[in-house]
Amino acid sequence: MFFDHLALGATGEFLNIGDILVTLSTFLVLMFLLKKFAWGPLMGVMQQREDLIASEIETAENSRLESKKMLDEQRSLLKDARTQAQEIVENAKKQGEVSREEIITTARAESGRMKEAAVLEIANERDKAISAVRQEVVALSLLAATKVLEKEISEEDNRQLINETIAKAGEVQ
Amino acid sequence: MWQDPLFGLWFNLSNVMMLLVAALVVFLIAFISTRNLNLKPTGMQNFMEWIMDFVKGIIKSNMDWKDGGRFHVLGITLIMFIFVSNMLGLPFAIVVQGDLWWKSPTADATVTMTLAATVIILSHYYGLKLKGVKGYTRGYLQPMPFLAPLKVIEEFANTLTLGLRLYGNIYAGEILIALLAGAATAGFLGYVAAFLPFMAWLGFSIFIGTIQAFIFVMLTMVYLSHKVSDDH
């Protein structure tokens, strides 16, 4: 049978030391060569990739933290802006209130003043009118008297009469 | 068989040839697939990386990577070499003048026992190197001192089972393949009868060859971790 060589101890009384040596040396040489030409470079690449991934993850983590920080910052800025806007609106409202009051007060004072002035002027005009009328009355009376009497009365009586008339006119008033 | 005239060593030339063929195949596969290495792996590089990760997983399941990392290259080379060796005998066998030339190198007890003994000797070497003489000796006294003789026997038993398991599986597979092939070539009826079992057995042999390569490396790492790690 052609299997005889395969069986353990089929070689009879001797041990094939040669095979052992060949197996061992073949395996060791193979291992050495593979380490040098195949596993070494491959492990290097895998290590490199591992490093790359680790660094990528770290970068991603960092940028995540940074963006979170920025987001917080933005959020607080937004909050600030909102409060500020509120404040501004509030201030404007207050300011408007104040100026409204002011305008009303001013207007009120102005109108008061104008009324007073008008009253004063009216009184003035009245006085003026009265005195004008009075003078007119004096002149008319004088004229009338002159015409009626026609020099019958002396200058002195004339004057006295005039004054009397004036006084009467003053009472009439 | 051939005896070299200088030292009187006996060589089974079939074994020698098949070992070299297996080594060459493994080397070519590994060498070709690790050209053009990229950070983004493609094609064969993926496959090689998968094998590396697979062996890494075997080692990690037995010991710390800190201790086991040094056995990574050994593990990958072993699993590839044994797998290719197991597969070599499957497609055909070449018989020249009654001598079987083309076969699995692992279908020879001398080869498998050499590999097994190498592994066990390595385990003792690293046990001594990493744990010192004291730690190494203490390993024999655990869990109970009176079990020490059994521990010594265990070392030899380990060597024997590790080598013979592989040899037995592959050798049995080859014998059955040879028998079925013999039946298939005997005549038309034999061919018809042998065809289906032959296919089935080939498939099963591929499965066994793969499993045995895995088991060999697994046990290698188990034995190494027994000697190297403290927690076992």
C-alpha cells in the first residue's frame, strides 16, 4: 500500500530526524520571512490606522467640546441681547411717558399763559376803548355845548361846565 | 526515504517537498496580499487583516495582549501553514512507483509532532523567561503539590495529543479520500457509487482541515498562556 510511508513508525526501526529538522527549519524560516515581508508591514499599517482612528476620534471629541462651548456662548449672548432689548424697550417706554407728561405740562402752562395774556389784553383794550369813548364824549359834549350856547358863557364857566359833564360821564360809566 | 551520507539522517523526501511547497504557498499568499498596503484596506489586505485579527482574538481569549502580543506572528504563521498544509493533500495525490509524493505534510506524524514539540518547548522557554525559575516551578505545585507528577505527565500528554490530533485527522481524511478515489477509478459502477460520498468527504475534509488549524493554534495559545500568565 502506498500509505505505508504515512503511518507513525512506518519507517521501521529508525526515526527520520531529517524530517524533524526540515520541518523545524522550514517553519522557522517561513516565520522569519513572513515577519519580515508580510506581517511586519501589515502590522505597521494596522498600527498606523489605529493611531489615525484614535487621533480622529480625539479630534472629533475636541471639536464637539468646542462647538458645545461655542453654542453655550452663543446662547448666553442671545440671552444677553434679549435682556438688553427688553431694557431698551422699557427705557423707551419710560422716556415716552416722561416726555408725554412734559409735553402736556408745557402745553397746559402755555395755554394758561396765553389765556392770561388774552384776558390782560382784553382788559387793556377795554380801558383803552373806554378812555377813547370818554374823550370822544368830552369832545362831542364840548362841541354840542359850544354850539348850543354860542359864546354866551364865559371861558371860565365853559371850563367848569365841561368838567362837570366829564365827571357826570365818569359816573355814567 | 533517503539517507544523507554525511550524518546518516533519514529524510522522507515527500515530506521535505511538501513542506517546502506549503511554505512557498503560504509565503506567496502572504507576500502578494501585503503589497500595496493602504490605510484603507482593499481586497487581499482585508483578508490578511482578518486573519491577523482572528489570531489576535484567539490570543486575547487566553491571555493579556501584553503577554500574548509576542506570539502573534507565531500564531498567524502556524494557522496559515497548517491550514495550507491540510488543504494541499485534498485536490489530488501523486504516486510515483508506489511511493506517495503529493500529500498533506501534516498527514505525517513526524511533522505534526515536530510542530507540537516546538510549541511545548516554546511554552517552557517563555514560562522560564517571563516568570523566572521560581514562578515556573511553582506552576507544577498548583493547585496541589502532590499533583506535581501528574503535571509533568500532562506536559508530555499535551505534546502528544497536540501533534497526534492534527496528524490523525488529516491522515484519516487522506486515507478515506484515497479509498474513495480507488473506488471511483475501479470502474463505472464504482465511480457512480463513489461520486457523492467523495464530494461529501472532500467538503468535510476542508472543514476538518480548517477546524484543525484553528484548534492547533488555539491549543498552542492555551498551553503558552498556562506557562506565561498568572491568572490561569
